[in-house]
Amino acid sequence: MNKSEIVELLLVEDNPQDLELTLRALKKANLANSIKIARDGAEALAFLFGEDGQDKRTYENGPRIIMLDLKLPKVDGLEVLQRIKADPRTQSIPVVVLTSSKEQIDVTECYKLGANSYIVKPVDFEGFASAVRDLGFYWLLLNQAPRIVG
Amino acid sequence: MKAFPHQEPFPENRLASNWPIDEILHFLVEAIPNAALLANEEGLILHSNKESERLLGYSHDELKGNPVDALVPERFRSQHPAFRKSYARNAESRPMGHGRDLFALRKDGSEIPVEIGLNPVQTAAGLVIVAVIVDISERKRAEEAMQALNADLERRVQERTAMLQTFLESLPGLYIVLTPDFDIVAASNAYLSATMTKRKEITGRNLFEVFPDNPTEGGSKATSELRSSLHHVLQNAETHTMPIVRYDIRNLDGEFEERYWSPINSPVLGGSREVRYIIHRVEDVTAFIKETPSATDDARLDQILRERMEAEIFASSRKVQEMNRQLEAANKELEAFSYSVSHDLRAPLRAIDGFSLAVAEDYGPLLPDEGRRYLQIIREGAQRMGTLIDDLLTFSRLSRRQLEVAPIEMNHLVHDVLTELSPLLEGRSVDIQQGDLHPALGDAALLKQVWLNLLSNALKYTRRRDSALIEIGSASQGDEMVYFIRDNGTGFDMRYADKLFGVFQRLHRAEDFEGTGVGLAIVQRVVHRHGGRVWADGKVDHGATFYFTLGATHEQI
């Protein structure tokens, strides 16, 4: 399999500025090697499960981690999270929820649905960048994601 | 014998049998105290006396030899000869005129009402009629006056009667007037309206015919009690009060309505204390009876009250539910709003801060110092706005959060808060004196926020003191427990005390003491939601004391 086909990180983000800043932070941390970007929930689901949701693809080639914004057009982040965690093929992929919201209800709901981490995107970008960097390292490099051998 | 009142002396020597009749007649005519004339069968005046001459205004000579017809008013004159002839054929002593009003025509043309008596006398010369004329003008006048008086009296009696009738009819009470046979003579309007009857329908009719036995309650004693009461009044000529009776009234639709009455019967006495009338007065006590529950009605009344209360409770609970629903809807809206604010307002700020940082990182070396300083100011502005949004959201979240009230160990709560704040104490000399705090009833999370804000304020504003002193305590005041925090910090000007607790209100410049002006607003909001009060005391450079109560909740612990 071609190395370029390997997707290490699926970044689901609709806000173009947030997207650019996140990519910048990831790049600075040398984590931007193979990133798939989805601009809304539907696109994320299509990538993960195929257009018809019946894709028989395997997940050997990733993504190894999903960074998911909660507030998304079409299908919102919580629903995407739920679909990921409900499907046996994807449920072991760590999901880091990215959101502007500090609302307790979001945090609780995300963990209930099986989110692995939760990053509140602060206004202070340095804080955000370091959080992304730390979490990226943690999940991509330190944490061995279970591999499904076909 | 009394002498006749005229001038000629009685001729004694002529009282002989051979005294001629006409002389005797003349003499007698003069002796009559009224006007009198002698006339022959043809109606010619033979002689007149002084009184007749005075009454008629003629002299003796003017009358003598003339027809009596001339003394009859013109309108009757043509009939007079016939009357005369008829009288001559059947002459007898009788009043003239047969009930007709007679008038005499005087010489001056005026008429006087008269009565005339006719008396026939047979003489040798033939029939002579003595007509005695009585002037009845005075009597007529008296009669007319009497008639006028009578008419006036009659009118006044009628007026008075009508007035009395009106009085009776207008009396606010329910009255009827009965004859001793119980026929209805009069009724008050109130009675008619209460019994739903009309005056012309009942006046003149018998009471028991108009109001027969109670139709709805065959066994009712009402009618028999009324009858015996009326008889009591007739026999004893005294007022009799009857017990309250039920007597249902047929209304205009022909249906009977339940009515209760309190009747009193009083006699109207005549001159010899006989009962002329009975006044029957009733009071409609239906409303009173129906509102005064008898023992047997208690259950029914309870039932009614209970139903009423249930209906009211149902209505108010419906209202409460509706208001709760509205409140919930408003809260949901507010939540959605806050959610949107926290997401959407922060994103542009993040872009401002993030790309300013990117510029500084990537092109910093190309920028002059001033340029880099400006970038820093941009970032600080964005970050400060981020903090403001966060604080505002916290404030809003605390405001609408449901209170979870439970007993709170204030000592523990404050201890936890101080532990949380310990990083702020590093490198400072702060003496915190915590007295024993009275436990409270309240929402622990919210009250923790109160202590957190007040204590961090105290630490903030004592920052410039070489040795800061913060006292924490509680004291009972009336039925309230007052908690306080006293510091020896910068204090504040009491003139602006009312601005302390407003959102975004600050009494210090940001470069002196950082802050968003939301902390004390949160304190006030939480305290108010607990039903308490918060206030502050201070003096510039002499520290400040903040007090708060939580209502009287401590009493319940």
C-alpha cells in the first residue's frame, strides 16, 4: 500500500480560519504528514463509511486519530461521534473533540458518547496549539492504536 | 204675638165679617215678610207688597195692572201663559215650577233665582192668586260654595288617597293590604316583583285564591300557617309574626323557584278598634337561608367549597404549569443563545489572536519593535474579549441554573476555595483569619463561586499591602446569618457603592487591578437567588468589607 494513502489523522472542521490555525499547529509539531480534512459532518461520515454507508473498507490505513469539531453544518459533531463509536470498525479510533464550547452539557455528552479527549479551543491560540500538539503526540506516537489485521 | 214688621198698624175696627176679601188680601199680602203679588186669572197683577217692589225694582204703580209674564225672563216667557192657564184650571196651593229653577226678571234687567209659592183665593170678583216670591240668591250661592267645597274636598281626598297608594306601592318592603275577608286591596311594587305578579292580576282577589297551596311541597305548612296567623290578627287585633316559611314562586316561564319568606301580619284598626284591614308584610330571606347552612347542609356546603377550591387549585396549577413551560422555553432559548455566543463569538477572536501570533512568529524579524508591540496589543485585546465572553457566560449560566439546595458546611466550603486560590498566595504575606462559619442551606456550587469571587477580590485588592489581612466570619443579626469578608486592601469610595455589583461595573482602572467587572455581579445574582442580600462597606485605602446573607435559611438547619 502506498504510504501516501495512509491517513493518520482525520480533521473535521468547518471554520476555515480554525482549520488553518489547527493545521499550522499540527505542522509545527510535525504531525501534519497525512491529514484528511472533512469540512462538515456528512463529509466525515462519507470518508469513514462511504457515500452509502455500506463501504466495506478496512481501517488498517487509518485514520489513527480523529479530531472532531462539535458544531458542524449538515450532520453535527455529536452525531458523527455517535456513529463512530457505535460502529465496531471505527469505535476503537480515538476521537479528540475540539470545540469552542465550555458548556458542561457538551463535555458530559461527549464523554458519554465515548470521546477520548476534549479540547476547548481557547481564544488564546498558544494554548490551543499546545493542546493540539500534546494530544496529537499522545495519540499518534505514544498510544498504540489497536490494529485490525485483515 | 209678635207684631209683623211692617209699618201699617193692624186695623182692629175692620175685623168684621163684612170686611171685603180684597181688602183683607191686600192687608195679608203686605203682612207677608216676603215679596208677594196678587194676580187675577188672566195673569194681571192686582197688587204688590213693598217687599216685592223692593225685590223687583218696580214701583207699586208700575206693577199694578201689568201681566206677571213680564216678570219672567224672556227665554221662559213664551211658555208662561200656558203654565198659568194650566194652573188656573186646577188651582191649588203648591210651589211653582215643579222642580224647574225659577228666575225673576227685575226692572234693571237682572235676574234673581227665586222660589215661588202659589195660593188660589176665590173672591166675588173671581179667582185671585197669591204668589209669594222668595229670593234664593243667597241659598244658591251657599249651595254653589258648598258644592265647590265638596268637589275640592273630594279632589283632595283623591289626591291624598293616590299619594298613600303611591307610598304603599313604593315602599321598599314587600307589603299587601287585605280586607278582613283576605281580599287584596293594595300591594307594594316590591311585593309584586318578588312574587312575580301584576297589580291588576291580584288586586280585588282573595289572597288564597291568588296564592294557593304550595305546589312543589304538598305537605308544606305555609298556607295553613298563614291562614291561622291572619285569623289570630283578626281575633286579637294585634300584630303576629310568623316563622320563616318556604313558598315557591312560579316565574314567568311557568317554573317554580325555591323561595323563603319571613311574614308579619298587622291589623289596621277602625274607630271602635275593629280590624278594618290587615297589612301582610313579608321579607324574602331566600338568599339568607341559602347562604346559612343548616346542619344537614354542611356536607353539601363542604362539597361546594371543596369543588370550588379544587377548581381554583386546578386553575392556578395550570397557570403555574404554563408559566413553567414558558420559563423552560425561555431558558432553552437562553441556553441556545449562550451556546451560540460561546462558539460563534470566540471563533473570530481566535482567528485574530491566532493569525496575529502567526504574523509575529513568521514575520516577527521583519517587523520593527513598534509593529510587534501592536501585534501584542491586538492579541491582548482579543484575549481580553475572550475572558469577558467567558465571564458573561458564567454569569448567565449561574443565573439560570436550577438551585440545588442542601445543607452546606461553610467552613469546609471556604477551606476548599482557599486551597484553590493558594497559587495566588505564593510569594505574598497574607494573614487569613477564618472564624467559625455558621452552616447554611444553599446550592454548594453557586455558593462556592460566591466565596471564590469574594476571596479572590480580597486577595487582588490587598496585593499592594506588605502584609495583607483577610478576615472571614459569620454573625447572627436578627433572624438572619450574615457572612462577611474583611480586607485591609485598597478599599473603595462609598459614593460608588451602588455600582459595585453591576455587570461590567468597575471602580478601579484595569491597569491597576485587572478584572472584567462580572465577579461581584455573579455574587449578587447568586445571593439574590438564595433570597439573601449583599452589601459592602469600605473606604479608600482602608480596606473593604463585604457582607451577604442567604435569607433566613440558616434557621431551618
